[in-house]
Amino acid sequence: MSRLVELRSVGRDYLVGGSLVRALASVDLTIDAGQFVAIVGPSGSGKSTLMNVLGCLDRPTRGTYELAGVEVSSKDADERALIRNRLLGFIFQGFNLMPRTSALENTELPLVYRGVGKSERRRRALAALVRVGLHDRVHHTPTELSGGQQQRVAIARALVTDPPLLLADEPTGNLDSVTTYEVLSLLQELVRDAGRTVVLVTHEPDVAACAERVVTVRDGNIVSDQLVASPRDARVLLEDARRRAVHVGGA
């Protein structure tokens, strides 16, 4: 596997109310292409700050960050925005979809920012929506979609630029069990069949158990970095959750 992410002695400090807060102390982390990595930790552990650094939303106070061979830790805000558009896809807990805009138009949005022509945008957005199983919902607005379908649109939007790295920030936090495992099954499929790299932040052990590697953050440090010998298969968990839902519904 090729090296996709490399953080060396990365730290991030903030000034809060005149006091210095060390959100990240000194983090070393490497991620190879094609891995599914979960980042876990309690509130205030630094996992969200780590995700912001990985997503080029924030710049380290110290240390270096190399993404797909590009040294990004010294880039200014405009340069980081360009890197985000070219190398990263984001999946958020709150979906972040435009409410009066169709699934197709929401998916096209990153390509608009790239200046891609309308016909090519449409072709690529349709292909991404088909990839996530929404070929029959392309003209529906978010209010006409379930939570799981909205998250699938968000995943399609993250995929449409063909980025090497997908960052998922609590992507199942607002979803029920069935929909959670639908989303995780799709993420596992993207890693397994399409060779995508997924980094997922979660506080849910059941969600982290579907990744092949679990990185635990506490007090701004990585305290554990473990490969999972047998990640849980979200497809199996999905079928179990569907059976339980039918049983409860029929009770």
C-alpha cells in the first residue's frame, strides 16, 4: 500500500479566554491508501481537532502534515481550500445539504467549485448517486428523503470529485440502527471494492468495530493504535438490525 497520510509531531494549541489550550500535544500518525480507520475518544480528547487538521480545516501549531505527497501544514487558508477541493471528501453528521436543492444538484456542488462544465457535472453526479443506491431519488430534495438517504447523498457528494481520502465526522450520529449499518456497509464497500480510504470519527464502539484499524485519542495524544483482526461486517449487522426492527414492529 502507498502512504496517503503522514503526521509528524503534530500539535495544535488554542487561546481560550486568555488561556492556552493544548488540543493536540504531539501526534504521529500514518495512514495507507485503502484503509478504513476509526478515530475514537471521549469528549475533549482532541479527536475533532485531529479530524480538522486531517481535513485541512485547521493548521497545526507545530509539526508537519503530508497528504498524498503534498506538505500541507504550512499552507495558507486559500491553499488549504484548494487542497480540500482536490484531495478530500467530507461526510458530516448533519448531512449539510442545501434544503431546496435536489439530490443531483447537491451532489454536483463540489464540481461547480472546480469549474466543471454542466454536462460533465451531471454525468459524474448521476454516477455517484447510482454508486450509493439513489438512482431513483436524484430529483428529490432533502425534505423528501429519509435520514439515511440524505446521508447517502452526502456520501455521493464526497465521492463525486474522486478524492483519495474520505473524512467522516460522526456520520451515523443522527441515524437509527438500521440506517447506521446501511451507511457503514456502504463505507466498507467503498474501501473493499473501490479502494477508497476512509477516516471516521465516532464515539460509538459498535461503529468503530466496523473499521479495520482503531486509533484512540486522549488528552491530545494517540494512546492506542490497533489493527482489528476481524472487523464486524456491517452487512451482517444490517440484516440483524432489520430483523429486530420487523420483530418489534410486528409485536
